[in-house]
Amino acid sequence: MKKRIVIVEDDFLIQELHKQYIEKMGHHVIATFSNGEDALDFFRTNDADLILMDIRLETSLDGIETMKKIHKLNEIPVLYVTGNTEESNLRRALNNQMKGFLSKPVMPQDLEDLIDSVNTINDSIRYAEKIQKALFPQKNEMRRIFNNCVYINRPKDTISGDFPFLLYKKNHFEIFGGIGDCTGHGIPAALLSVLCHEIVSNQTRRYSDLRLIINKINKKVTESLSRKEAENILRDGLDLIIFRILPEKSVIEIAGVKRPFIHYDSIAKKHNYQSIRGKSIGDVFDDESDIPVFEIPYAQNDFFYFFSDGITDQFGGINGKKLMKKRLIEFLDSSKEMPADLREVELELFLRKWQGTHMQTDDILLVGLNPYELSISQSKKSV
């Protein structure tokens, strides 16, 4: 689809070269600028589908700071195209709506692949993204409950089929949460994610037994996607993992279907990868007792990771292979001594480096937490 693109680049020869590349691809360069101030003035009254932004510009306002100011006006996706490839700049860019990061000199095919990976964001899609963010717990909400947590949520197509959920039952002093991974991605999966999030939230409010919750969710999802007319029955489904934290017992219960989790055991000083197999939500379950439940006592420095398959299935590296669980665990092993907030940044950096110029394969969602370090009180009497 043809995109309206703005180039911000302080070298006029490179600016013209990038313009030629883009227009040969069939897109339209609607404006070019050599400094951030002029670009910012343009976006006070104009819009675009994408910005190609250099980091080092001809004035003191660099490309990343320029984008921070532009995003206060309009959440336009940005591809950073720069010769300034220091990791400190990549870390800054990661937290600023970055859709890609290319080093100069730019190869036309790499630029074309990145531009094609950025879907045109119209008003309805942007508003759908806001709806998801309003419904689904975000990083700040996670941190209101967990002092130490890691949260990465990167949809493939602006809106996501992956969703987190979180519920704190004050009366029972227990915390429920987890992630869901709906069939596909993009708009169809996003619609399904909103439906499934509502069902998951309702069932965790009503019940505490994880097997019962999953069974109830399965029935509700199946009923919601079925109609009497055979042609209107959908076979889409949901991979799901749920945890229940009992702080007074220092125990976490984990159950799910077709989603793994990783437990960092601080006593044994190693990461344990637990795969949960079985049927997806939306299938017919043979027996509720077939749903596995892990009951794990946790220590002060234990950490748990829950994630969708968009992470381990992401293609990248030198040979264009999938990341797979082995490489993910190797990174987690190497970063286990880091504070959670720094580990989050380094994990995002690791995933971006692995992906490189490959297109994002699927929605990416990861929630990591230390159940021992809670921001909420550990006494029933005070809640």
C-alpha cells in the first residue's frame, strides 16, 4: 500500500538518495527536512504514514528528541536511518515508537522491507489501539502490584492478538494474571483478543481454581464463536497461561494450554523451562483434570516469565533462523543479576538485534515478575 513519508536527514545527498529509493518503491515523499525544528513545525498542522529519521541532525535537537516532541502531537511510526549506531541511541529509540533501525549506508531492499512491514495507520486502527490499551493492563499497572517486573508488548500490526490480564483480589489476598495468544494477528486477532480478555477477566473474578477457570473460559469462548448456522461457526482459538499468586504462602500456581513459562529458581540458580501441551481454548476438552497445574513455592529472588510464541518464533540472526527457547534462556541466564528495569531494556535490545532487518513474525508479548517483591501490602488486615 502506498505510504506518505517524511524524510528528516541533514545530509542533502543522502536525503535525495533516500527519496529516490522510496519513490521507486511506489511511495510518496511528502516533505524533507534537515533539522528537527522544521520537521516539528510541519507536524503541527500535517500528518504522514511514516517518518524516516536520522539521529544526528544539523542543530542541537537530535532525531530521537524530535520524535518525542512529534509524538506529543501525533503517534506517527518512525524508522531511524542513521550512521550513529551506538547502543545508547538504540536504547533511547526503543522507547519512542520505533518501528525499525537501519545503519548507513542503507541497502534499498532493507529499506523496502522495513517500510513494507509498517502498515498504514489510519484513525480507526489508532483508536482500536487505544481501546486495547485501555482494556489490557499496561506496564504501569503491572508495577503498581509488582516491584520487579519486565513488560514487553510489541504488536506485529499496531493492534495485537496477544493480551495480558491482571486481577488483584483484595478480599482473598491473591493475584491472578497471565497472557493469551489468539489465533493469527492484526485486526481479526485483535477482535478475538478483546472478546477473550473479557471472558478471562470475568472467570478469574468468579473462581479461584485454575482448572475450573480454564474449563469455564473454554466453554465461554466456544459458545461465543458458535452460532446455529454452520457457516458462522469459527474454529479460531486461544493459547493461554494463567498464574495465581498466594503471597501469604509464598506459592504460585500456574496452569494453561499450549503456552510455556520460565522459572528462575534462585536457590538452584538456574532457569527451568516448562512446556504446557494440550488443546487450545476453543477445542473440546476431554477432561478438566487433564489440564496441568504447577504449584511452585518461590523464594525471595525467584522470577517467572510468561510469553507468547512471537518471541521464540522470531526469525533473525546471521542465518535467518528462529530465536527458539535456547537462545532466550541463554539471554535470561546472562542477565539474571540485572535489576528488572534494566533487564527489560536489555531484553528489548537483544530481541531487536536478533530480528535485525527481518520482518516481525508475529505479535510479541512477555511478562516477567518477581512474586515475592510486591508493591501491595502483604497483610490482609491492611487491604
